Amino acid sequence: MKNDIVITISREFGSGGREIGEKAAKALGIPFYDRAIILKAAENSGLSEEFIEKEEQRVTNSMLFNLSTGGISSQNFQFMSDQIYIAQSRAIREYADEGACVIVGRCADYILREDVKCLNVFIYADKYFKFNRIMKKYALDQSAAEKMIRESDKKRSRHYRFYTSMEWGDKENYALCLNSGKLGIDNAVRIIVDAAEKM
């Protein structure tokens, strides 16, 4: 790519946002970062990859609850979730500083909010599109898929609000909001690629 645009992808669970981001990165010939953020955050923090992956969206609002469940670091009494967020934020900024890329999730749109070369995208879809994707991917019935989607999106929304004080999925936070159920995965990819090339 000619420019150093960074594309952030926020997405509803089951909407295909990760796949869209990965395909857009491939089409643009730029790096794609999702799990790599966990690896770099582990390096930055000294926490294990497994711990970060398990705890990264587990937000609690009560210090007493964190104390009672061991959720505060014994070294500096900082919330463990805060340590993870800080480490992931640093990883996201490091990747963005390296040049054009696609970054999925983890409040990247907010973390890079002052970057004028950032294209923030939100991917959503109707419930049946998401049900079908999750049922197929995880071999679940519709009830189990619905529960997984509801719980995953609740965690994402709570995590986003906790660290940004903004509403996850609010159109004001994104340059593009795309309905992957209506557009299809490949059309959503084309729209993102076209927008990125014209910025």
C-alpha cells in the first residue's frame, strides 16, 4: 500500500469480522494482527499467553470483588485486567507504528483514536446469520449458539465501555458500519479495501 493506514475491526460475535479483517489484509498486502497482540502483550507484561487469552475481556468494577478473588496483582495492586489492557494497548501502538496493518478487536479504534490514518470499522449481522455461522463452526444447536453470541457480545460491550467510556457498536465511533449478513463476507471485504485505498 502507498499509505500507512491502520484498519481496526470491531465486530459482533458470529458476524465474520475476523475473517473479513484477515481477507482485507491479504487483499491489501498488509499484516493482520489478532492473536499476535496476545503474544506481544505477554512479552510486554510478563504474563503468560494463556492467562491473557483467558482474562482479556473479564472486567470487574469492584475492588472488593477483585481483592476477594485475587484479581489484583500482588506486586502493585493494579487490576489484572488493567495490566492486560495496558500491555495490549502498547502492542497495538507498536504494530500501528510499524506501518499499514489490520488490527482486530481489543479497543484498537479507541487506542488509536488520534491517528488520522486510522479506518475504524464495525461489523455486525442479523441474528440468524450469526446463529448459522456459530452453529456450523462449533457444532452447536441454535439455543447454544444464541447463548454463546449473547455472552460474548456482552463481554465485548462491557470491556469496551469500561476502558473507553463509550458505547461499543455506536456508529459515531466508526468510519464504516457494515452488515455482513446483508452484504456477504466478500462484499464487506471489497468495501473496506476500496475505502482504505482511497484514504
